[in-house]
Amino acid sequence: METYDELLARARHNMPKSVLEKDRFEIPKVIGHLQGNKTIVSNFYSIADTLRRPKDHFLKYLLKELAAPGSLSHNALILGTKVPANKINQKIRQYANEFVLCQECGKPDTKLEKDGNLTYVKCTACGARHLVHSRI
């Protein structure tokens, strides 16, 4: 018969490494400038890569949330209106909370899964699965 401490040690040993890691997930801040009436976000691709989500999905969400026209050009996002960087950063954080971070363990080790008309965020670290309420 194993003791509690032995069972606990065995359980920790069998857990995936990503569950035990305490790395801090940090989203890069927006780098950009104003050009006339347009806002240029020069590190859009870098942010999308950090979030590990399709660029078109991330772009569609940002444009909808910012209520601004926009397009991708030469590795940059060009918004058709003047938008403050703090507002863009806030919308990126909202996107991460809804589509990237696990609601159970808070880790970014997730992937999007479609099941019919529903979209779920599936965590590869803890195995949790939660429904995404936003429709893009």
C-alpha cells in the first residue's frame, strides 16, 4: 500500500511538463504609428504568432471590436481610422481571454475546435474544454 506522499509524487511525475511550468504568458504591446487618418500596427504578425491563432481570425475579431475598416499589408495591419494604442491593446487582451487562455488553468496552451456551429477552446495542458460565446 502506497502512502499519500508516494501517490502524490507518482501523480506529479506522470503529469505533462506544461502543467507544472510557471512561465508567464505575455502578449507584445502594439507597435505602430499614425499616418494621416490611418493607424499602422507594425507588429500585428508578431502578436498573432504569440497568440498562436490564425491571422485572419485574429484580424476579423480586431476589426469587428474596433469598428474600424482595415487590411493587412507588408506584415502590418492598416486601420482606416485613428485608434489609440491602449484601445487596441485592450481588444487584444479581450481576444486572448476569450480565444487563447484556458478558463480552468489560465495557460495559453490551447487550440480552437469546431463542432458543428459551435467553437470550443480546448486546453492541451489540463484537458479542459469551454465554449466560445463570441461569433466571428
